Amino acid sequence: MSELSMVLDKLGFWEAETEDDHITIYGMDFPEAHCYILITDDGGNTPEDNRAPLVVACYDENDCFQWGKELKNLFILDEIVGAHTAGSTILLTAIQDYVTPPKK
């Protein structure tokens, strides 16, 4: 198990392999919002590098894409998820509303 997958597991994400692409994706369910998010790298593949950008994609319960957000790296995701309850609508909103701070 990679460091990235251990961190995502600790944060409450599940892991699954896609049938078509044979990549590992990480997801979290949001039952109250009737949706889930998937985490991939910026190429739509299995994330492997803690410091590389991550893409969060939200899908409704019918598997229809709702929105996407790019995060700078795993550390940002850890910070956001760590401040909220896994699977809560507050966490979902925090991810969707996250804005990358401007470079100084």
C-alpha cells in the first residue's frame, strides 16, 4: 500500500479498480447529498505522487458528473478532509468551494 493510499484510507476514502481502464480510484460517499466524489491524478489515472495535483470529481447517485475541482496536492486534500467529518455535506461543500490561495 502506497503512502498516498494509506493517507486516503485514514481520511475515510474507499478504493476500487475500474473495469475498463484497470486503474485504482479513490472515492467517498456523501449519503445526505446523494452523491460521491472520486480522486484521480490530473490525467484521470491512479494518483501516485503526494505532491502532484489531484482532481476531485463529484457524481450524483445516477453516476452523472456534477462538478470537478483540482487541488494542488494530497496535503491540501488532507487539510480539508481533516477539518470536517468524512461523508458530510459540510465536507462536500468545503471541497467544492476551496480556492487555491494566490501565489505570493
